Amino acid sequence: MAVSLSRRALGLGFSGVALGAVAQSSASLAANAPLASAVTPLAQIKLGRFTVTALTDGYADMPYSHFPGRTPAEVEAAAKAQFTVRPSGVRFLFNQYLVEDGTSRILIDAGPAGSIGQTGRLPEALAARGLQPDQIDAVIVTHMHQDHMGGLVAGGRRCFPNAEVYVDRRDVVHWTDPAKQAGAPDYLQTSFRFAADLVRLYPKLQATQGDHQIARGVSLVDLTGHTPGHIGVRIEDGSESLIMVSDMVFPVVHPGMGVDVNFLFEQDRPAAAAMRARFFPRAAEDGALIAATHMPFPGLGRIVSDQGRLRWSVADWAFQD
């Protein structure tokens, strides 16, 4: 029987979810072979009337020094335990999620589109699903870092010409503020440029704030901290649900490492740590099925309590009865 968690407790919900078949293997993406030789990975889950397809734009390796709160050696050891260790750093995937219900297609995030690491594969992933960008009805941007919105503005073009774009108003305010851009480090400048492009190319941008329902069964969840307007997306139909938590979880920023570990790109590290401290135990109590942008493909798992310690547990997502 499903355990229900109140909506005010970060809007989580869980029950038995029928998990679909793999379209193609992701093994070569996780290897060190050149990206051009990788097959396009797809994975699907069924949530009531929804089909959710995990896609990926590619990957990048983040230096072990990019995680304040732990030494590079500690980060490398944690990455080894998660099988995400690489000679140049922690292997980060850039996962996106396509939500379909037979009448509309909603894409959650659009990837970095070649602006970071070995990326730019989202159009190919959509094509493997039989779709072109102009067939996407809406794109939800979980926050305005370059690796989540680059695919919307690649090449200075409106890459999803027919899509309504949703992003939290607090992120729009932050990432379009000239004073904040002037004071930001170099590694955030691309995000500011992409934010300006996004606002220019999508003049009907839907700026929401906090918890917000955008369609029946698809709601935005306030997970502020990583950025001022960082959001998750809850997909639910009846008793079946999934919450896409974006950058709440990384291969080495997860319950087992503690909430005091951050990532270089976090805008407000204390706020991000506080949000994780609230989120992780509630997700574990509820047994919520979670999708996370940067976890190994397809990024699905749960936060579980193991002898009093919380840890990330990969979900069994293929052919579950």
C-alpha cells in the first residue's frame, strides 16, 4: 500500500510504478569511448496515463575539486563507490525527461547542447523517439544553469519553436540581472548569456513561482537553494507518481555524503544544504521514485534508510511487474 506524504512536505507521492522496457543500452555512454560511437539511450516508465521517457544530451567529467565540503580525495572515493569515477573527475550525465499523455508532450530541461563536455545529443535522442523539436508542446526549465537550458537556445536559435517554456520567476530575475552577471565568476557567464537568449527568443516565457500546476498531473515543486528558482517536477496519475528533482542529487552530493557537500555551481550553499536536509528524509519516508539530472542514466532511484543512514538506491526500472 502506498505511503502518502502531504503536498506541503515538498509534494512527494509514491506508489507501485510499472516500469517500461529499455529502447537501447546506455553502457557505451558511460564508457570512455568517444561520444560519436555511443548509441542513443532511451528508457521508459509508465505512470498511469503518462509515458515518461528518459533521454540524455551527453556527459561531462567534473573535477574532484568542484565539491566544497569534502577534499578532492574524499570526493574521488565517493565517486568510486558510485561507479562514477573517471581520471579527470566525476562523471555527470545530463538527463532530460519527456512526459507524454497522448495529447501533449512536455520536455523537462533541454541539456547543455555542446556547451559543456561531450554533449549535444538531445536532438538525436528525440529523433530516436520519433520526434522533432517542433513537436514538443512545452519545456520546463528546472533552473537557469547552462546545462538545463542550452538546448533551447543553441546557436542563438529558438530550437523548440512551438513550445511554451516554463521557468521560475526568481531565476529569471537573478539570471537577467546585469549587476549579478558583472559580479559572477567566469564559469557562470555562459548561464547568464543563455538566460538572456532564452528571454529574447521566447518572449511568451511562462514565469511561475514556487509550487505551480501547469497541466493535469504535472506540477512544479519548489526546491529553491541550488539556484533562487530551482524547481522539481512532479508527475502523477492516481496513486502513481514520480518527482524529477533536477540538481538536488549528484553522484557525490547525495544522502550518503551528507548535506554539507555542495557543488561549485550552487548559488546559495547554505540554502541548498537546508533544502536537502528537509527533502532527503521525507523522500526516504515516502519511498518516492525520483529522477535526477546528473545521476547515471536513466537517473532513476530512491532515497532509502539503511541502518539509520540515508543513501541513494538505484531503481529497478526494466520489466517490473
